Amino acid sequence: MKQRNLVFDNLRGICMLGVIAIHVGSMAVSDAVASPFLVLITNILSRYSVPAFFFISGYGLFYSKPLEQPLRYGSFVKKRMKSIGRPYLLASLLYLCYYAFLNRDMSVLDPSNILFSLFFGTAQYHIYFLVILIWFYLLFPLWRSLMRGMEKIGLKLALPVLFAAQVLLFEGNFRFWVYPDWIASSPALLNLCNYRLNYFPFFYLFIFMLGGVIARHYDKFQQLITQQKALLTAFFTASAGFNTWLFYRWTFKWQMPYESTVNYLQQLSLPGLVYTIASVLFFSMVIQSGHYPLKKALKGMSNRSFIIYLIHPVFIDQLEYVLNRTVGMQHVPMEAFYLAVLLLSWGCAEIWHRFRASKS
């Protein structure tokens, strides 16, 4: 049996912290009087988290299914659909029921809306991640062929080319929101275009393949994160600093609304993609070193990260509702709200884990 990678196992916990920060911070983006620093932390400097999960997935797939071994595609897909597809289906249906009863709108449960939500990952705002991940699984033979091609021409050339293609894809996507008539007149094509960020895996292909490259050359990666600490720290600091500078320049000098700044600096942009790479390397270096606080807590949260990911929006919704009905959301520090969402989600994940363990 393949050994688990403790660095990337714990990296999942750090990614989960970022995901919750983004979703809690979305309230700050919509608040005109929100602290710029709060928006920066939650909506700019936490954006590494989603693509980093794809990085970890790429590592896991290429580590567990190396190119030197044949891929039994049927059993591979069956296993992945059991581990990811089934939870995705269940979570989506539960969220649809949740909002149907919460909003007293049973049209949400119309079969056509259910199929739409399942295909595009719209049952809840965060769950599109699993749709993209499923497409990465379904197209894994294509990624294996791509990896062979990259290694054939040389990774020193292939990775920069793939990086450039990734950036160009995003730039083209960013400008492609006015469609020709043959797309605008077709509801199916229009939905495929409008929701392309929810299912099209190519937007995250570079970071996914980077995880695969590291799986195949982990000794060199380990050498990098153990022997080049100063370089990786400088890279992370420079990338975070550059994103911070852009955020404050655009916000204060150009008077851009928070939402526009966040969209321009999202994880698929050039500054965002570079920051994701820097974050993955830096956090991997820190975890590998073992010199960080709350090690046991991070390990525990990492082990429950999937359930925390699935359920935390419920606690964001319900806590916001309760606070608005009592003291008022504006009187609650965002840091306290974030911590409450994290602890409640983590606590429920632990209860679920222990319940399942008692039944097995």
C-alpha cells in the first residue's frame, strides 16, 4: 500500500482555513464600509486554497496511479465516484432541499433544476469544486498522456508552456462574456458558456499537473523545500506583497470597488496563479520543517477537511441569520465569526466521524 504524504495531508487543513476565509469574507466584499485589510486577507491572500486542493489531487492521482502501471479505468472511476461522486450527489440534494424549505420554494426541487444543479455544481456556491474534480477523474487518461508528452519534451520546457497556456486561457475567458448569436440563441450552449468556470477543468490544469510532476519527482521537491527555505520564503513574501500592493493601488488610487479588485486578482489571474504556487511551496516547506504551532490541531482538522468543506456554508448561513436577529451582524468581529464557523463545522465533522466509526 502506498504511504500517505504527511506534508500534503496537513496542507489540506491550511487550504480549508483559506476556503472558509473566502466564504466568510464574501460578506466583507459586499460591505462598503468593510476594512480593506479584512478584504485583503479573506479575498486576496486566501485565494491559494481552491487551486491548492487541485494540486493535492494531482499529486495523489499520479502518486497512486503512476504511468509505469496500467490504468484500469473502470475500477478507477468506480472507486473515485464512490469517494467523491456519491458525497457530491448527496450534498447537492441536501442543499437543494435545505434552500427549498428555507425559502419555501419547492420549484428548487423540480427535476430539471436538480439536473442543472448537479451538472454545473450550483446547489451551493462552493460545491462546483467537486464537479471540476470529477472531470479531472473522468479525464485522467488524457492527463496521463499529457504527462508522458511533457516528460518526452522535457519538464523544463513543458511546465512554462503549460503555465503560459493557463494564463492565456484565463485572459481569453475574462473577455469572453458577450456571445455570438448562435450561442446566445441556444439555452444549452448559453449555460455551458456562462457556467464554464464551474465544470471546465482546464482552468486548473497547470496546478493539477504540477502536483502530478511533484508526485513523479518528489525527491527533488523534498530537496527544494528542505534546502531552499530562504528562497521559498522570499518568493512567498514577494508574491504576497505584490498582490497586496495591487489591491491597495487599485482600491485607493483607482477607486475600484472591492468586488472588481477581487475578480481581477482571483486565483486564476497571473498574480493569483503565481501566489498559489508560492503558497504551496511555502506552506509545504513550513509543514516539512515541523516548526509551526498547533500541530495536533492542524492534523485533526486536515483529517476532517472534506466534511468541514461540505457543511461549513450551513453554519455561515445560520450564524448570520441568528446574529442579525439578535445583536446585529455589524457588531460581531469578523474574526470571531470566522472562528465560530470553523469550530462548529469541525465539531460536527468529528461527531459524524465518530458516529460512522461506531457503526463500522
